[in-house]
Amino acid sequence: MILTLRPKIRILHKIIAIVAVIGAIVGGCIWHASGRMDAVGAQYAHFILHDAKMADSVRRIVRLFHQTNYAIYRVIAET
């Protein structure tokens, strides 16, 4: 049946069908990739927010450590 139908279809229609199939495949790939990028973007934003809070806490701890160290050396120097 397909063999008898194939010669009756014009070449332009065949080319249009192939381009449509390729377009559908590319559209599906773009849709899938954009969905994955949304998920990756959300995870990255969460990581950045968490990492920024942690870096701020570490800076405060280091500053407190240095201030304490400075105070201890100052007391030692005064005695």
C-alpha cells in the first residue's frame, strides 16, 4: 500500500514533511533542554543563597577569632 502511495506524492510535499518532522524533533529537544535548565537554575540559586549565608557566617567567625587573638596578645603585652 505504501509503495503504491509513494509515487503519487510530489517531491515538494515530501520535503515539507521531512522539514516538519525535523522541526518537531528540534522543538522537543528545545523544550526538554529548557525544562532542565529551569531545574538547574533553581538549584544554583538555592546553592548561591546558602553559600552566601555560610560565607557571611565564616567571615564573622574569623573576625571574632582575630579580635579575640588580638585582645589576648594585648593582655599578654601589658603584663
